[in-house]
Amino acid sequence: MNILVVGSSNTDMIIKVPRIPKPGETILGGKFSKAAGGKGANQAVAAARSGGDVTFVARVGQDMFGDNAIQGFEENSIVTDHVFRDPEAPSGVAEIFVSEDGENSIAVAPGANSNLSPQDIAKSEDAINSADILLMQLEIPLETVQAAADLAYKKGATIILNPAPATDLPNELLEKLTILTPNESEAELLTGIKVVDQASAEKAAKKLQNMGVQKVIITMGKAGAYVLSDGFSGIVSGYQVDAVDTTAAGDVFNGALSVAIAQDKPLNEAVKFANAAAALSVQKLGAQPSAPNRAEIDKFIQNNN
């Protein structure tokens, strides 16, 4: 099963700090590190390491960060034929503070990601036509997300959208989605319903379904994920682990989810698989470096049943 990821690629600049700085505050940090990131790239790498056959559509600059990003994709056996080099804009960069308790604060300079266009999607039509699953996020222009969804919908592919960072979404996009995977705050922005427990998650998910989405998965951190679908509705429990860095937990969840769905797992089993991958990821520092491989995920599930 072919998985096509359309999305962003960034280089993450990470500083460990005792706590997240307040506005106007300077905090002396600890260790600095640099890691490959960007929601699209994170999800592509997570899907590839989870066992998927992955092609990535993205845009990076003609700079060192772009060179390193493409090298990293190829090392993870991701097809990079549609990773375009931007002649003017630099590669995207994210500055990340990670606190001692594993929480994070992120600022992104999108660079070339902002130039990933519907024209780039048109150039990638062959890849979309051969994809069984299209996985996207929102660190690229919304019109580009819409263009990819339109092509994949005509082809009959499964379309998964992780609506992060949160923004309002048009009905013409929602109606084409097979699965929407917001976290609690993203679900609240889309529905106006504050998600704090299973009952409120169910209410928000049903509202999203009424807006046109076929299936909804609301990720709820350590609590797991609320799933609303024809075959299963309810909470799929998460795993209790000691978090070091939650930066890429949602991205790893979505990448692993796409693989499990591609392998025809029932949706609740696919979410269990994705929860395990996310739980493994938060125990390591960095976005792409934290994505576990298939053997690690299978072993973790076996040891935590």
C-alpha cells in the first residue's frame, strides 16, 4: 500500500530549558541540539519507519538544510522525486524550547514551505494517483491541501488530515476527508466545543462528522484517543510513559496510523498501534529522531498488553 505525505519540512533548533520562558523573559538553557522536523516530514519518516511505502511531496530551499533534509528522507527509504527545491526561499526552520517536564513551545519560520503550491501538486499527480492513502497537515498553504485532496478524492484514496496547526477549514475540504485527527485544542477550534473528557470528545467528533468528515480521531495525550466511526466509537487508551519531549507525538501518531490503516487493521487497532508509536516517541528528544521503527512498536505493544 502506497502512502503519500504532502506537507512541510523544517530543521528544528532545540534548547532544553528548566521551563518555558514567559513573554519578555530570558532563561539560561541547557543542551542545544539540531534535528530534522516539520510536520509533513515527521509524519513521512514515522510512516516509513512504521513499515509504510512512502512518497513525500514538499518544498525545501537550495541550502544546507534542504540538502540534509533530502538526505534524511532517502536514508529512511522515502521517495523524494517530488521534494521540490525552491530557487528563492530558504528551507523552513523551527525554534523549539523543551522544558524539564517534556512540554514544548515552538516558533516556525516556514520559508519554502509557504511556496508549496497547487502547481506543485499538479506536477505530483502521478504520485497522487498511485497512492492508497494521502496524509496531510496544515504547515503548507490551505489551497495546496485542498488541491491534493481534490485529486485524491477523485481517485478514491483514503484521505487523512491532521489539522495542525489549528485553523478554520472549509466544508469543501472537510467533505473530502476520510479521517480527521485533531487534538483537543484543534477540535475545540473547529467545533467550539471544549474537549476535556470522553463525553465532550464525542460531542465534538459528532459535530465534525456532521460537517462532512467520515471518521474522527481526537487525540487526548496520555488518555489515548477518542474514535468516532461506523465500526467503533469510544476511547482507545494510551500508554503511561515518562515524557522527555512531546514535540513530535502527534506526527508520529499520524504516520503510524496511516501505515496501520494501509495494512487494513480495524480502526481501533490502528489507533492502538499509533498510540504505541507516539508513546515511544515522547521518550526521546527531537522530532524525526524520536520516531520508532516497526519492531520497536510491535515489541512495545506486546510488552504492554
